[in-house]
Amino acid sequence: MAAQRGQSRLSGLALLVLAAYGAGSCFTFSGLATGLNSSRATGRTASPIARAGGGIVQVPGDLKKELRLLVDDQPVVLIDYLSKKQGKGVAITKAKLRNMVTGAIFEKTMNSGSKYETVDTEWMSGTFSYKDEVEQAYHVLDMETFEDKSVPADVVGEIGDWLTEGQGVDFEIYKGIVIKVQMQGDIIMEIAEIK
């Protein structure tokens, strides 16, 4: 009886994993190959994404605000979304996205069941150097490599007005490009004059 319960739990887990990652994926549980296209049956290995066990989100179930996705080979942040089912057809999700590199905001319609890869980024510490008025860019010095990184003013946003030379900042990097800058700690300033 206990062996039967263990077998039903395993098959329930296999169904759950297949539902989450798609029927064409391959997974192995306790030596049992599970899936429609198992690697033992076909002689192929699972894709690197399936082997990693993550990095893929499905529309609309896995979506949440501030999620970082790769859409049309561009890294984007999900600002907002709305899922709507129209009649007997599939659900359609309208998403408001911000390009992480350029800062441009755009809308995209995503079909229910479509899958997108998540974006991995890295946070580093540095200091703000100066603002280049001609290029409309801020320059940040990476404290580990002492490399000067140029960040477009659109990416820096409103905090650019508050940055002072030598101030510590944290910056987010995607494939060598700075995509977000935030200040370390609080801003403490003295009011000199009120107009």
C-alpha cells in the first residue's frame, strides 16, 4: 500500500513538472525516465534550459511585476500586465515593458502559453564620476576593475539630479552594459536657500 502511494506521488510530481515545463521536456526522477521525449528513449539529451531546471516563465501564470525577461532578444522589465480571455479562444496578455538597456517603454501582446527566458544580471559597486552633457550620459567608476562605464541619462533617471562627484552607487550590469543605477544609503543635504 505504501509503495502504491509513493508511486502515485511520483506520477503526480511528474505530471506537475510536465505541466510546468511542457510535454516535450525530459526529466529523470529516482532512475525513472519521465516525459514524452525521454533522453533514454530517443538517445538525445535534454536542452540546457531543461537541465538547469529554471529560467523560463510561461504567460500568464508565471508573470509578476518587475520580472526581468528576454523578449525579442532584448532584456526587458515587466512594468504591468493585464490578462484577458476573449470568448472561447485563448487568453491574451497585454504587457507594458521597459527595455533594460535603452530605458524605452513599449507594449507587447503575449499569447497564453508562450514562454520567455528570464534575464540574469549582476550588481556591482562603484562611484559616480561625472555627467557628460554632450553625450547625455553619466560616468560611473567600477571599484573592482577601475573601468569607467558610460550610462545613458534615460537609464539613470531622476536620481541623476541628486548624484554628486565621488558618491557611492550600486549598478546593475547585463552582458557588460550598465542597465540600472541606484544610490548607496540615504541622501543628506542642507537647505541653503528657499525661493
